[in-house]
Amino acid sequence: MENVLNELKGLDANFASDIGIHQLLEGRIQIYSTIDDRIQRFANAALETGLKLYENRHPRNTGLIQGSVVVLRNSDSAILAEAGGRRSYKGHNTTYSDYNRVTQSVRQPGSAMKPIVYLAAFRQGALDLDTPVPDNPISVATSPDRPPKWISNFDNQFKGIIPARQALAESRNAVAIWIIQQIGIDSVLNTARDVGIRTALQRYQTTALGASEVTLLELANAYRMMASGIYAEPYVIARIEHNGGAVIYNHPLTCCSISESGLELSMIQEGLRGVVRIPSGTAHALDARTFPIPVMGKTGTTNNYRDALFLGSTYGPDGITVAVRIGFDDNRSLGGMETGGRAALPIFKEVMLNTYQANLVGPAPSFPADMEENIQTYLSGGLAAKDARLFFKLPNTGEAAEDRKRSCRASDTILPTNVCELPLIPLPVVYQRRDERGRIVFTNE
């Protein structure tokens, strides 16, 4: 509900005087949302199940742990489901809580930030998935009066020269820092903005490891963009009608895509698919007969196990993206070994499995055959070894971010004559009460 009201305020300010909070409260308009009640129920249930599994491992934290889930449609970033927290928190019913952890909680993403670092390197031609990269001891500068900070990997080991796809799949911290030192922080910050990160990121090299804070919604949108190649901002208002039935606003259909060569987008998609398929990958648990849905994604675990994340997608514009974050509101530790793969991934798995088994978003798209074959060739040891000498190009500074994608600005008009018509998708209407179909509607009653 908070998302609907905030989006409505934006329409009120930017589009027309007959669309806004006052008209809603006076019962003069009806709002149709993108939320699918069935997927929403799956997201709510999966979050509760996942939190209970965590509580079984940590009984002292029963009723105290929190989490959030959001589901986006890849083709246009429509919000299909959003759980901003658990339904019962600290013994109180929070079904109608105003605090939405999907949009309002700004926290570190941990290693879920690394794919953006790799995409930045791919975009400037710095490396590809089979480029040898050094997983060796490395440090970052802190301040002039303090010694440098040495970076360690999760397993406290270093593997030396390894392929970039292995470094991404295994989430090697040292490699991510090495990449950002080669391509520069500006390249990563520009790429983050281009894929939908709106919160200002810090100019720290440790931003490569997720030291800068973001919301779950913008991080989910970044993964959606990487999965689909389509530029769009998340939205929840699909259509607004006067009480008489006249349509006064349709959300413009997304008509643009990220203007990349296609190669760098394919590389990050294949890399994230490898996180699942490569046996040492942090999400290899999803490569199982019990989970027949082909997905790509990435785990995230922040310092001292304060947050556990998993973000993943089915392939292309016909897929969906699911993002999950688990953590305490007071930022305490989840406990040892409570990683994204352990605490958040099972929630992602349940949402994806139930949504596709119920055929709510169509069949799960397959990944391109060449991507799957490339990964299989790597697994079978068939890739030719590359020269260990690495060559990095300077970041591309000759064009602005706006020039790297076709215009995505909506038309000034809000009438149904928008250039891009909405697809015919059943839309639940938002009310103050629930009607016979269980839909929530605002009226002046």
C-alpha cells in the first residue's frame, strides 16, 4: 500500500490535477495495481517458512528476525508481489504496518553487488568470463593515518589464477577488489546507475564487496535489468480510472532496452547462470532435480552475517526476478554461517517453484543453448587456457549514461493515447476494503 500511495503522489505532482491522494480519498478514482494476489500469497508464505527455519536454528530469536521479498516482471519491472516484513513481529500483528523493508530499509548488499562490478568490466572490454584473474592477497587504502585493509575470502583461502567465471561463481572477494582497482570506481558507479541503483554509492573500493547501502527494490531491479536487458523503473500502479469507468492513466509500456553490444549482457547472464550450475558456486543448491526451473542469481552475505540475501531471475523478458533479504532491524548478527545461500535462498526457491508450478507467469524460459554449452564446456575442462597476461581498457568516458540507452521517458500525456499500450493483463484493484474477490479498494466510505 505504501508503494501505491508514493507512486500516486508522484503522478499527482508530475502529470495531472485529477490524479492524486485527494481524489482517491474522495472516492473519485479507482487504482488498479500490478500485484498478483496469488504470487503475493506465495511470497508471504515463503517468507514465513524461511524465517521459521532460521528460528529453528536460533530459538532465542523467535519472533525477532525480519525479512523482505519482492517479485518483479522482467519485461517492464511491474511489482507482482512485495512482502515488506513478516506478519507477526515481536508478538504484534504487522499486516498493516507502514514500514516496508523492500523500499525503506537501506542496507548493505554484500556480495550481491559483485555482478555489477563484473558487468562494468565486461562493458569496457576489460575481461570476459574465461579471462584469468588473480585470487591473491590484496589490500585497499583506508585513510592516510591508518594501515591498508587486507581483503580475505569467505573461506580464508586464495586460489591464485582462476577464470573470471569461477571467481564470480565462488564469490571471491579478492578478485572483485582487484577488478575494481583495474577499471576504477567510476566505471562501477556508472554501471550501477545504468542498471537501476538510485541510492548514491560511496566511492570506496569496498563498494565492490557491497559496502555501500541500497534498498532491496533497486537491487532487485538491477538484477531484473541484467536478466532481461530492458531498462525500466519498478512500478505498482498499472491503471487509474474515474468512477464512471473512463481510463485517465495507463502506465506506459516499456519501449526501450539497454543499448549494449549484447555481448557484455550475455556474459553477465552466463556468469550468473554459472553461479547456479558450477558445483563450487554459491547457489549450486538450485541445480537440482527438485528444482527444475532454470535460473541465474547471486547470494549476498554482509559483514558479521548481519544480512543474508539472494537475488535471482529466470531468463529474458518473459521471466521474473525474485529478491530476498533476511536480517534484524537493529542490525545484529544473524549468527555464524547464516549466509545468503542458507537463510535467503530457500525463500527464493519456494517463491519461484510455487509461481511456476501454478502457471502464473507462463512457462519458465530456457537459457540460450550457447550459454548452457559454454558452461558445460568449462565444467568438462574443454576450454582452452588463456594467456595469463591481462589487458584492461580505460573506462569509456566518451558518452554519457543517457546516450548508452534509448530514451525511456514517458510521454507527457497520461491519456490512453500513450504510444505504448499496456498488455492485456488482469489487474487487481486497490480499495480500503476487500471485495468478494479479496481485492483491496479505496473508496470514501
